[in-house]
Amino acid sequence: MNQTADTMPVKGMNPRLYKAAESGNVEEFKELIKNKVEVLGEVTSEGNTALHLAAYNGHYEFVKELLQLNKEDSEAGRKQFVTAKNREGNTVLHEAAMKGEEEIVQDLLAESPELAPELNCSGETALFKAAEEGHRMVVKTLLPHTPAKFDTRKLDGKTPLHLAVINQHTDVIKELLQQRRDLLQQVDDCGRTPLHMAALIPVATPPTFTFPWDKSKYEKHIRQVGKMLLDEDESLCYRVDIYEQSPLHIAAKEGNAALVEEILNRPNDCVQMVDENGRNALHLAVENAPLIFERVKRSLGTIISNLASRRVINCCDKNGKTPLDIATDVENTNKDPQLFSSIERHLRECGAKKKMLDTKTTSSTEGKWNYEMISVVAALVGTVAFAAAFTLPGGFPEGDPTGGAPAPAPKDSDAPSPVLLKESVFKVFLIFDALAFYHSIASVALLIYAQSRNQVVDPILAWKSIGGMWAALLSLGITFGAAVHLVIAHKCLWLALLVWFLVITIPIYVQLLFYRGKGRLFLERKRFIWILPRDMLAMLALMFYQPITMLDSLFVHGIILPLFHWAGKKIPGNVIKPDDKKL
């Protein structure tokens, strides 16, 4: 249904009727049915009637005209037309509820109230569609007309409240809790309550953060959802699914730090609950940290502090492993040595002990980062930037010794200057050429150092080198634009401006390549107006901020730490234990 009238194949429906319903052209529709009333029974290849199409596209006047026309027909004919379903089993009420068309929903319910409990092929009423899409007023309208016995979806047992929670529609959640509070205790086929769904939000809607404040807004929204549910019934913390996992187990496993904190800040002892494998929330958080350690970091700290006070930090699972045993096991995968060294240190500080034998092994292939290509690209950019510094645009004045046979080195006063030295764009060329060279060399140096420590790649230094490579590529692009401008701007200004446009829109083009919209163009995104300047400023800031972080890493890891290590060896009586070498 998201295809246009010009591209969508139509079988069985009059083309004029299809286009009129898609566009909401009432006059065209009236003209058509003057002599062809029978076309109202025609459907598209997806089984949609003209009423489906008009309701989905929000054409209220068109829907109103259709309903009025059917009132003039026989009662049987009217019911058959209004209650018709498409191939997905959706009635016209499903389509209108999905799009949040409140006026159309009200008219349809007034015309045929029996549409409200109608189920589609997934066992959903129109209420499910409205709750899933976050249309509060439509939900409010449908609730009195939808019997409670239809609140469970046949496909997986979920309720409208489950869908509203997983999609973080707080206003819909509030409306459902006001009118159907019993939904709070209903579970799906996996035995999960709405609070379990809140714990699964990072999986259902994976977050993407451009700036740090985006993450804080995302977590604030999750915390708000969890708070609404827990304020209604705190016993949800103790409900377990068919795998005997509580909402805290799932939140810890998925790195949902906001919900972990919201649950643990309340007076309950659900932190001591274990699943079918005898594992508490800390076991699961530590075990899954290699996959989502960026999300798990904060929830780990919260759980550790709570477990330490409740003296269950050394709880063993069915395999006899404590959280510290698992932390040691996952540390051996080398996916983030620094993270798991930190986890192990915090656990030991809280009194954690190991129950299993230490069976550390080092794999040369597991967790290995392949950065050879990055180092090659960075070195190539450095080579190009180095060469650009000695092939300046515009060259030198005629008679320059560097352009002909070798000549005696001139004095400072006689040294030739580039022809375009006084041009402001020439200074831009030199500055960004130097930045490209700087970033590429620093990236290569960081990458070499990151791979030289105990045959394990340091992920923090490696990611900084990747950032440096991107900054080098962007700097090189601006260098190219400046060089082209200096050479051709005085002859063909529009061509120089076109090159500048292509260069400065590189960040936008990269984002366009990564955009995965569903049938929509990039330019149709509602936030497009501020995405453009935001991305350009972010990329520009990266080029100047990255040198600071890279220089800091080289200074600390390459000079300060080796110096302290050397001094420690020289101090009499100071013996470095084998276990300390990995630090």
C-alpha cells in the first residue's frame, strides 16, 4: 500500500477508481460511478477496496462519500462492502487505525460498530494497530468498542500494552492503564509481562546515537516507561517468563541500564532471583558484555553495588560458576581486555571469589581485529598529502630553481615563493593538507602500538585510529577542493563551486549510503533540515578534536606508562608480579 498509483499493479480494479481513491479525488469518483456503480465491488491485487485505499491515505471526505453512497444501497450490500478484508485480513478500520485517522475511525464505528472486534490474519483487532503506531486518541476511541476478550493477539499472545511498551508510546501506555489496567498482568506466549517488554526495548528498537545527549534522551524515555509500569504494580519485578527470567535478568542481559537502575532503586530483593540455569542478573550481564559491552557497562556497576550490599555476589550457577568466574572466562576471548579487567577488579573489591579453576587460554584467532586495510589506507592518505605539499597549485614563478636544473641554495631573501601564496584559499589548502598528513601518520602510529601489546589489539586505541583515518580522508577532500578552486576559479567559478559542493556534502552522502528507509527517500525525513548542518559541523569538529585525543593516547601509552614501568624496575625491592604485566 505504500506504492504509488503509477507504479502499483492493479488487477480487478478500475484504474480511474484506484487513482481517485489514492488521491482522494471525490469529483473524479462521482463522475465515475454515475454509470458504473458496480466498480465499488472491485479490489486491487492486495485485496483492498476503494474504502481501504481512501482510509489508509487519510482521505476523510472520500470515505464519507463512500459511506453515504452505501447507505443508499441495500443493507446486505452495505455490510459486505464496509466489512470487506484484504489479503492481510485487515478491515478498513484496521487501515484507518494504523494511520491514526481519528475522524475516519469514528465514522466507521458509527456506521458499523461490529468492525472493532474483527481480527486480521495475525489475530489483531484495530486496537493493536493503533497502539503499535502510538495513536493515543484512536486508542481512546476504540477501547469502549473492543471487548476485553479480544485483547490477546493469537499470533504470539501479546496485548496492545505489550506493543505500546516495546515501541515506547508513553501516552498510549497511560491511556491503556487508565481503561484496561488488567492488561498489566497479562503475559504473552513466552510468559512475559509488559515490564519484560520494557527490558527488551534495546533489542526491539536498537538505538543509534549521533551525540551524547541522544543517549540520555533515549534512556530517559525507557526509564519513564519502566516507572509508569512499576508505579502501577511493583510486583511485576518478580514475574518470570518460561525461562524463569525476571525483567531484571533481561534488562541486565541486554544492557538496559536505565531499567536496571529503575528496578534496583526500589525496595525489592529481585536482584537475588535466579533463572533456570541458576544465574542472577550479574551472571547474565557479565556473560553478555562481550557483545554489547558499551550498553552493559553502567548496568554492571549498578548491579555490582546492589549485590555487594546483599551478600550474594558469590552466588554460583548450576555449573558452579560465580560472576567472577564468568568475567575471567570472557576476558580470555580478548574482545575487550580493558573492560573485563575493570569488571574483575570491581568484583574483587566487592568481595567476589572464584569457584572454578583458572583455565586461561589465549586464542590467536578469536577476537582478533583485522586492521591491515585501515593502516594501508591511512598510509596511502599520508603519501598523497605529503606529495601534495611539494606539488603546490599554481607552482612557482618562472625561473624557479626547483623547476629546472639544480642550482645553488638561495639565501632567505632570494628564496622563491609560490605564485598563489597570498590567496586565502591557498592557506586553506596548506592547513588541511597538513591535517590530512597529521591524521594519517598518527593513525598508523596508534594502530601499530595497539597491535603490539601482548599480541592483543587494544580496541580503544584501534577505534581512535579509525577515527583518525576518517578525519584524514575528510581533510584530504577539503585539500582537493581548495586545490581545484585555486587552479580554475579565476576562469570557471561555477565549476569550482560545484567541486566545493561535492566535497562538503561527503558526510551527507555517507549518511545517505547508510540510511535504510522503508520506501521513503532520504529527503523525506522530518529531521532532514537540521541533520545537514549537524553532520557537517560534527565532521568538521572531528578533524580538529581527533588530533587532541590521538596525541593524548600516544603520549600516555607510548611515553608515560613505559617510563613508570622502567622506573618500577629500577627501584630496589620492587618486584613486578607476572599477573601485573598485563596491566
